[in-house]
Amino acid sequence: MINLLNYNQPQLADYFASIGEKPFRAKQLMRWMHHFGVHDFALMTDIAKTLREKLALETEITLPDVQLEQVSNDGTRKWLIGADTTNSIETVFIPEDDRGTLCISSQVGCALACTFCSTGAQGFNRNLSVAEIIGQLAIANQSLRQEAGYDLLPAGERIISNVVMMGMGEPLANYDNVVTAMQIMLDDSAYGLSRRRVTLSTSGLVPAMDKLKEDCPVALAVSLHAPNDALRDVIVPINKKYPLKELMAACNRYLEKAPRDFVTFEYVMLDGVNDTAEHAHQLLEVVKNVSCKFNLIPFNPFPNSGYETSKTSHIRVFRDILMQAGYVVTVRKTRGEDIDAACGQLAGKVLDKTKRTANRIPIEAI
Ligand code: SAH
Ligand code: SF4
């Protein structure tokens, strides 16, 4: 059975052409599936009955299963979503006064093994399909709209105004499926989000960054976390393949096509590891030719990580050094900690360890 949630609009048009139907059907179906969240062909009233019956025979519109939905004291929500019988991934919604941000996962686990990340500590099982990626947006949207009461929402009001590809996994290591899913997010017949409101976070896969700027330029966040190659080689091991100088050059190339005129550098604050004044000065030197903002992320602990969160006073000193150099710096507020929904705490369940070891991709191959 073909799951139609795996297709963007051009792919859906190709599918309709292949069964002898007019390509414009693709637009109708995108609206039903993604804009209205209708997954039952029988309810798609502007599509001829014979075609609806044919679709129901050959295809399906199937979302992944929700295994658990949790709500934090601060309103943050987390969904545990089944990827298959043994594995699951997590999706997090963060409500703020002026926006609602959905943090979406791209892989079951992650092969890049950054030392401070609980997803990385779990190893890698597999890539998520397009249906599983866009399905997270559909599930969250459905649940939040239901909670708010459909009738109470003004027409066109979005609860989810922003998407960040910052959940489990390295989105650029699942390039094709992530790009197709983002194209659906941006498609006016589907979710119609603006490029500026979809942010992809990467640990720095340089060739894929170059490809993304051509295929689907969205806002970019880069996980920097260290101000020199010696330290970054250890805590973000992909740095051995794409060191800082190459990464900074890739950021500048990306900015030629990006919807925003800056890159956001994420920097996790690890006590005594990367958080001294000296590190801040080194960081300024590294980024000096790139238009950027900084997002400092106090480290969120998880069992046996071996790291501690930087002291608030050290984060302040670090931030002030960057600000005095003229940069915009935000310190990320920890949200949803009581339900393990904060950055780097997403673990889902990556249970199939044999498979996980077998599937573990050596960095050289990424
Ligand atoms: N793989 C991508 C996106 C997912 S991680 C990336 O690395 O960019 C989203 C952000 O959370 C990244 O900046 C990541 O480095 C950060 N992060 C990972 N573990 C963390 C932890 N324990 N505490 C705080 N931030 C963490
Ligand atoms: Fe993977 Fe990102 Fe975690 Fe690194 S920080 S292990 S790239 S999810």
C-alpha cells in the first residue's frame, strides 16, 4: 500500500499521472490531507466517487501511532510516537506568548555521537520516512486544535506557527525525506509555513548544507558548541570531517540563499569544558566573517552524561563578552524539563540494539 503522506505535491501529481488522472488532483488531495487533516477518502467530497474508491484500494493515508502524550507544568507538550514495534521518537510543542514552536525529530537515534547529547548516546537505528516526519506535525496540530476547541479558533489562526528540525537525529543525514517533508510544510496547499518560520538545525554536514540552499533554503541553525577544532573534534565528532573553517565557509555560502540574513549558532554550555571567557573570545574569532546570532543552551543533564550545566554566573560572563562585541545573544530557557522534553533530553525508545549496532554509520560515510 502506498502511504500518500510520503509525497510532496509534485510527487503526488506524478502518482496521479501514473494512474491516468489529471495532475491537478494532487492539489486537492494535499489540501484534504494536510490543510484540513482529513484522512478518510470518503469525506473528500470534491473528488469523484470512482477515484475515491480507487484511491482507497491502492493507497492509504496513515499517521504513525501516538503512544503517549504528556503536558509539562509550563505548558510544553511531548508526544511519544511509534516508529515501529520496538522504536519510538519524540516531538515537542513549546508555547510562547507570540508563537508556538514544534520541535520535530528526523531519525530514530543519531549516528553522530556528540558526547553531551542523549539522542547521540543511544546510537542510530534508522531514518524516519516522510510520513513519519510530516506526521509529527499532523499529530501535534490535530491534538492542539482539538484541545483549543476548533470553534474557538479564529479562521486561519495557527497554533503551530514555527517548526524547528531540532528533535532526535541529524536532519541533514536523512536529507531526502527531511527536504520532502519541509516542502510539504511550506506548500500553500498543505501547511503554508513561511521559510523564515521553519528552522533546520545541523551539527554541520557541509555538502548537505550546500545542497539544502539550492533545494529548500529555510532558516539555519548550526550546532557549534566549541570555539576551536581540538575541542570540537571531541564533543562534536563530525568536526573531524568538516572542521570549523570549512563550516564557516559553508555558512556564508548558505546565507547567499537563506530566507534570513544570519545563521544562528547554538552553543551548549558545559561546565568547565567550553564556557570560560577565553572560550568566548576564541568563539568571536571563529565566527568573525559570518553574519550570525548566538543561542546559548544551558546543558540539560541526562543519566551518566558525565557533564554538568555551566554556572549561571559563567553563562552571564560568556554572554556579555559576545554581546559587547555587538552580537545578538539569547540564552535558551529550559522548557518541559519535568517531562524530559528539553533540548538533548529526547530519547524516545531506540530498543533494537542489534540493529542499532549493525546500522551504526561510521562518520566517514556521512
Ligand atoms: N542534530 C541536530 C539537531 C538536533 S539537536 C543538531 O545537532 O543540530 C538540537 C540542539 O540541541 C543542538 O544544538 C544540540 O547540540 C542541542 N543539544 C543536544 N544535547 C543537549 C543537551 N544535553 N543539553 C542541551 N542542548 C543539547
Ligand atoms: Fe545527533 Fe544533534 Fe545529538 Fe549530535 S547533537 S548526536 S548531531 S542529535
